[in-house]
Amino acid sequence: MIRFGSRLYFAILLVITVLAPLNPGASGDEIPKFIDLRKETGLYIGSPLGHVAVWGDYNGDGWQDVILSSMAMSSWARHRGNKKTGSALDKSKAKRNQDLLLFASADGKSFSETSEKSGLPDLKGKSASWADYDNDGYLDLAVVTIVAGKPPLLFKNSNKFTFTDVSRKAGLTVEGTNPNQVLWVDFDNDGSVDLFQAGTGGSVLYRNEGDGSFKDVSGPAGLGAKTRTNGAVWFDSNNDGRQDLFLTNTGYNTFYMNDGDGTFTDYTEKAGLSGESSWKTSSACTGDYNGDGFFDLYVTNIGRSSRNALYRNNGDGTFTDVTAETGTADAGDGRTCAWTDFDADGGLDLFTTNHIRPNRLYRNTGKGSFMDTAPKAGLDTPIDVFSATWADYDRDGYIDVLLNGHAGLALMKNSGNSNNSITLKLEGDGEKTNRSAIGARVEVKSPAGVQIREVSGGRGCCEQDMLPLYFGLGTGEAADIDVKWPSGKVCSFKGIAVDKVNEYKISEIKCGIDPSI
């Protein structure tokens, strides 16, 4: 939303970047290379033990900003840093030993720390997520810290781009659940995003009352079970327009189907998503890797388990474990995962990170299988990455990734290839659809095939990708776009030429398209 005086304007910004046509997926050998530009861009963390990374344009200037956190260490270790990764706190830049850091970018080339200026306190963040919870046009921030048993913190953004802690006033007061992850979701499609915290003592669903306050509805919703939950992911598993919930647990995992009346039904066994009793599932991510119009699910496991797992969505409420046939088992040493089209060929690829083993970048072959291209792309290190958050932060048409973990911080810029891409920033009307458009579904049709994405309020271990949605088009120069809002409204656009216009505004109310920002 853009505010001018007393009037509100709601739009979708479609940022479309054009590249010369060549499809590396056809030749199979043109793999983009990633280069670490952390030092050049001015990013740093408060200790070598990095943890959280979430992209979000908190000041509305069109450039992605980022929240980073690290875990506290001794002063000796903090100042000494990690010589191998160069990720120690830059004392010449930082005025304090802050563990939760906000960096703003105004050009996609460099970042400046604005933590203190924006009013964010010194916190040891474990998870964070952006959304405009009060539909006022400014992205707000939810955070859970490493302090055991404490509820999430909610920081309200303002027109001065400063944050105020409104946690207790908003009613985020449930203690004792040891939250590991915080995510935004509009589970009841009422136009206001709700807040979900996943924790080892059980999870809590806070319903947004629409007046600045939240109410714990976990019990009435059927989500009050005391599972040992490490994280979660929300997604529309059956294309009914409602967000379903998958919990990553120690022991059997849990899957809840959204009934549409404020309640959920445990559908784990029917769906075939329980996993194994010996698993410790550290993260989950969703994406339609085979282009059938249904979101598939990938989970990472660590500890006694021997592999990760890829579940293909059968479209009938059930999933099939296709890990072996797709070649995506990895090593059972998992930290986090993400679906992304790193080579912009129109096929979703899979990125996974591990504790002591190299990362994997599973490139989609388009034939129902994947090949690990991490070493060739330069993404096999650093290892022990907790947050791998994806964004086209410099708006050059290639999707980049920010890695934060216990081996340090790395901003891996995608050097690109010759494929075309489209990035879509969705904004709801703030009435029937939440302003951040979380839960909105987009379908893009092009010569590269049919692709679907959803705007997500968080995923993986503890990260959030940029809210704008990225699509690779391969050699395609035009695309059809369908946007289905959480309100149920659909906006459709045919034959959008990507070789002439690179930015669009689309109103949810009028479904009109405007080639200016």
C-alpha cells in the first residue's frame, strides 16, 4: 500500500527483468556462479555464530533490507572472530555489541546498519519474520529470542520507519512453550495476518483480532498438542484457498488440514507425512517441483536419521516419499532447505544445508530427478548454515542467497546466465486481503511451463525469503499471470511482454495494470 494524504492505494508491483534468451536447462551446462560479496556490501554480524536472516523492505523504497542475528560468545571470541570466514563484528562500524541487526539498502550495492536508529533493542534472535500485521502500509517485525519460555516480541513499524515494542499490548503473553520459530499466516482469510510460534513445549496460534491485538486460539483451533516442535511451514496443500500446517518435530511429524471454520484436523496419517520415530526434523519447505499445480514438501533431518525426505503431492490429499527416485536424500545432517529457481530456467531447484557436511544445490533436470551442482555453483560452503534466505537484492534479474550460520555470514550474489525472469511484489487491499499478501497464490504460464508460488510468512529453520515472488522464464519473452488473493478474488493478465516493460503495478480492487512504479 502507498499512502498519499488520507487516501490509500493498493497495488501489486511486478518487477520484470529482461535478459538475453538462452536456456541453460536445455544444454545442461550453463550453471550460474555465486560470489560472496558480504565484505563489499558492508554486512556483518555480532559474533561468528550467525543464526537468523530475513529479507524485508521495511522502509518501502523498493530495495530489500535484512535482519540478521547471531548467538552470544565470549568477548575474546567475539573480537577475535572467525579468520576463515571473516565474519567477526566490525568494531569500526558497530557502536555496540548488538546481536539483532537491521541493515538497510538504498541501491542494492551496499547496506548500512540502522538497528539503533530504527529503535530495535539488543536481542539474541532465534527466528524473525516480516508482515504488515495492522495493514497500515509498513512492514512490522516479529522475533523470538533464545530466552527459553518467553513469547514472541512484536515491533510495530511507523511512517518514520522506527519500531515500537507492542508485544504485551498486543496480547502476545503465552509463556513456557520455548518457541523456536515465528511465522505469519492469515489462516482464517479475514484480511489480517495471524502469528504462529512453533516450540518444543508446544505451539501457539495467535489470531489477529483486527484491532491491534491478538488472541491465543490454539486450543479451540485444535493445535494445542504438546509436541516437541522444532519449526513449521504453512501452505495450501489441496488448492482450496486455505493455509494448512506442517510441524517439524523430534519424533513423528504432524500435518494439520485447515477446515475453514477456524479449526484444524490432524491429517498426518492419511497424508502419509508422519516420517519416522527416530527423526529429528529441523526444517521444511514447499514448492511445486514437477509443475502439476500442487505444492510438494521437503524436510531436513539431523541426528539419528540417515536422510532428508522429499514428498510428492499426489493432489488427492496424500503424499508419496520420492526421495530415492529423485536423488535428494542428502546426508541426514540437515539444517534448513529452500525451493528456488537459481538458474531461471523455469524449473524449481532445491537448496539444503548441513551441520558438518557440504551444502547441496539440487538442480531440477525436468525429468523428475535432481543433480547436485553446489560445488560448481560455489554454494557448497559455508557449512552449518541455519538461515538461507533468497532474494534478488540488487534487482538484476538473478536470485541471490544470504547464508547465516555457525561458520559465519555470506552474501552470495548470483552471477547469472542468459535466461529471463520475473519478480512480483504483491500488495493486498488491507481489507479482505492482508497488505503483505501472505497466502496469495500466483500462477505464471510461459514457454518454460506452468509455475506456482505463494507469498510466505516464513519457512525453513528460521528464515524468510523476500516477499516478492521470483519466477524464471527460460527463453520466454512473455507470460500469462494469474493472482488468486486470500479473499478469493482472481486477477488475470495475458501476454505480459518482458522484453519491453520491467515494472508493473496491479490493483487488487480493479485488477488494472500500470507500467509505472
